Amino acid sequence: MFEPADFLAAARALACEGGPTAVTVDAVIQRVGSPKGSFYHRFTSRDILMGELWLESILAFQAGFIAAIEAKQGLAAALHAAVWSRAHLEEARLLMLYGRHDFVAGAWPEKLRKGVREQARRFESCVEQFARDAFGRADVASLRRAMFVLAEAPIAAVKPHLQRREAPPTIVDELITSVYRAIVS
């Protein structure tokens, strides 16, 4: 009767409303309308639920970023944070205002460690590929530039708007584009 997706959707809604700390097992089962046993039949702990929520969200965000890098569209990758934030405002707030460790305190459950390692590896691989494409090499300085232009500057441009619960205005795209062109050209 109750699916894991039901519990994840409830956790996402609660986290969007009040941050990751608002997600308790009791709050989730109340939102879903399920008995506690249904929750624990699908998730062995709150940490598993929250870890899966974070991983699902970050993978959804990174899909467009990775596609842009693989298509050798660096500017589209840099703009992805702003574009995705407009389309997924509440999820963007979760990912950009809270860190991975706000979802799961302490060590990640073994069940999720592999997924987190794979997600980090994909992101790092994309940054490395971009550095090679844009700067001709993937040395420390090029990787630093790539990380700044693809992630740090775009997130810095988007984050204040997310803090105010507003979609990033299009001027953010202009700013990200200017930074991208200044560094990549």
C-alpha cells in the first residue's frame, strides 16, 4: 500500500518547509498517513531515508550538469544551477542551502556510501573533463578554475535568491555568463 516514494516525497516536503531537521519519522508517517511499521519496513532508519532523499536530489540536479559537460557545452553546465533552480525551487533550496551532512549526521549508512562515492566520482570526472576541454589540461590550477566557473560562482550567484525563497532572476545568468567568458576565454 505504501511505497518508498511516498515516504521520500513526504520527507522532501517536510525538509522544504523546515529544513532537514524538520524531518522526523513521526512527521513523515503523519504526512503519509501510514503506521510506523510501514516506514521501518521500507527504511531501517531516518538516516537511510534522509540519505536517499539527498542522493536522489543531487543526482536529479547533476543529470543536466553532466549532460552539458558530456555534450561539451561548458556554459550550459555553468548556467545549470540557475536554470535548474528556477524549475525546482524548493529542491534547489535544499541542495544549495544545506550540506550533505545536514541530511545525515555522522557516518553515512553503508547502504548509501557507494551511491555517494559514485556521485562524487561523476562530478569530479565532469570537472576534470571540462578542465581538459577548456584549458587543455587537468592540472591543479585548471581544476581550480573549472570548479570555480562551473560550481562555486554559479552557486554564489543563485544562493542569495534561494535564501529569500525566490527564483534566481535572469540577470544571474548574465553574471554567470560574464564570469564564465572571463575565465574560459
